[in-house]
Amino acid sequence: MAPLPRLLLAVALLHAAAASAATDDGEGGRRRARYDRVFSFGDSLTDTGNALHLSPTGAGPASRPPYGETFFRRPTGRASDGRLVVDFIVEALGVPHPTPYLAGKAAADFRRGANFAVGGATALDLNFFESRGLTPFVPVSLDNQTSWFKNVLHLLGSVEEQRKITSTSLFLVGEIGVNDYFVSALGRNRTVGEVKTFVPRVVAAVGSVITDVIAAGARTVVVPGMIPLGCEPQLLAHYKGGAGAGEYDPESGCLTRLNDLAELHNRELRRMLSGLRRAHPGTAVVYADLYRAVTDLVVSPAKLQEQAAGRVLRRRRRRVQLRRRRVLRRGGHCCVRRPVGVRLLGRGAFHGGRQQAHRLRRARGLPLARRRRRAGAVQLMGHDGGLASQDRLRLVSSSLVPSCELQV
């Protein structure tokens, strides 16, 4: 699927993880939980290398440049020129990157977490599609990913050891389901009304995975919702000429009937998650609203730029401000010209986005948010690739992206 604004997606997910990390300290207060690893399920928005090990996708676009060029300096199987949402999450939490399941072999490979997501994967299984004359992009569904998860649990040791590991892990289930709707809408030119009948099955498949990981001992599960399908370039191109002018949202230019499908999915998903919370009060099940984050960016792409332009960030004792006329003003220094195309001001780390080790050591022991501030460095983002790529822009604070909201 086409790349989406991963920065906003990452911020939404990190807010969800932070909210779910608070637990009762036994004295009427709240303390922040400590995660040791991440387990993730999903599709190309989360796959960090599994697709490279499957014959249908091993030689796909993500296996060659320009994929991976801005951070890893080589293709890694990620559907991005750099990192994905899950990469930002593990870096923010300070835990290792989970091993792609198909790249691991022994228990040692998965003690730091595992990623079961596969680019092109569906929530529903192969039989569902074949019985309707449809062919999914890859023969991998949530059923397969759940089986892989159970295989990893067996490798990790006794049930007691398994539960010790899962209880200190963050589980990311999704986003998943977008390929189910892609296959259904594009494969046989079904109407959106027909595709909507698949929503309960897709949501039930997601709920089944969540139930399985909770049964295995998970204490925190983050579940991203559906993206706005009507804004997806591939679907916009597919329906071009077949949709009347009245079927496009005048504010965003997205197809309203496809966005209605995504909204229906999210309503059903939230309803299902509410039931799981009631059934499992000891587990934090958090919904991350990706739909609103993306639609706000599509409707008002300049809003983030304008908000960032007025912010002042500090690095050490120097103040840097992004001025209106392509000028940087630094405290105690004369104005200097900024590179053409720079449009956002955020926090980032030098050396390809990696935080400097000595600064991390100095910040060790501080709360996570503060550790990021001290370890970070002012970074600019240029859409012309002059100074920094989109991937090298580190996660900005929620005040810079107020449209990313968490719904629980």
C-alpha cells in the first residue's frame, strides 16, 4: 500500500502506549509501567522484514531502493524510505527492535520481542477470500500470525516463563484490515455496500488475536484503528472517472463512501474493544485513532507547518527559531539562511537519526520524556531532501500535533 504520514501515526500510537502504561502504585497514585519488549501484528504499516522471506513478496518493491535509504541506508523490507511506527515506538520506549518472525530461528532471537506483521496480510484467512473468488496479496492472515506467536511462546520456555515475558511486553495489534477491503473492493469491483458486510468478520478476527494475547498474559495492548480509505491514493486512482463529483469530500478531496467504510470499521472496533475491557479489567486495551490524525493532515497540511514555525525549541543554552522568510535566528548569533524547502522544526538526533551514546548515558535514569528531550537535538525537515528527510525528523511533542488524539 502507498506510504502514509508515519510521523502522525507514530505520535498517535505513542500517546496510546503512554496512556496505557499507567498503573496503580498501591498508594492511590499512578506510576509508569516498564516495558522490556514489543510484540506486533499487522500488515505493511508494521512489517519490518517478514515480507522479504515470502516468495510472493521477497523480490517486491521494499526489497530494493529507494526503500530504506534515509535511515538504514539499505532496503530492510519496510514499506518506507526509513522507519515505521513500530520503530519509533520501540525507540521511544528504549527497548530492542522486535525480530521479524521469519528471520528468527531460536528462542534467543525472540526474547527481545517479535514482529509477526507481513506486508499485504489480511485479517481474514485465505479460505474466506477463495470462497468468494478473491485472491489476497499474500497468503498470510491473522490466523497465521497468531500461530507464529504461539510458536514463539513455546520456544520461550515454561508457561510461567512465558507469562513473565508477556506481562512485561507491549502488544501492538494492527493496523490490520485495510488489505481485506482493498482485495474486496479491487478484486471483483464490488460496491462499497457489499464490502461493508465484511466489517464484522474483520473486527472479530482482530478481537480473536487480542483475546489470545491476553490469555497468554498480556497486560497492555494497543489497537490502531482504520486509516481513511477514501484518501488512499491507490483507491482514488482506481475509482477515478467512476465516481461523480458529489462523491468526493469538498474539504479533503477524499471519497466519502470509502471513508464511511473506514468509519464503520472503527465504530465496530471500538465497540468490540469496550467489551474486551469489561471482560478483562486487569489488561489495558487502548484504541489509537489513526483516522483523525491522517484526515486532519489531508484537510489542513499547512496547519502543522504553521504551528511548528512559531515554536521555539531549546538545545543547551541556545535558542533557535524558524522565521517566516527562510531565516534561522539563533540566540546570541546573527541571522542565517535556512536551506530551501525546510518546513518543519522538531527534535531529532544527528548521525542518521541515532541518539548520541554519551548523551544517553548522561540522561540515564531520568523519566522517558525528559530523557528524549536531553538526548535529542534540534532537527529540521526539508521536503526537498536538502537538510533532513522525513524519517530523520524525530517524534515531536503532542503540542505540535494537537490533531492526534487518543480515544479509550
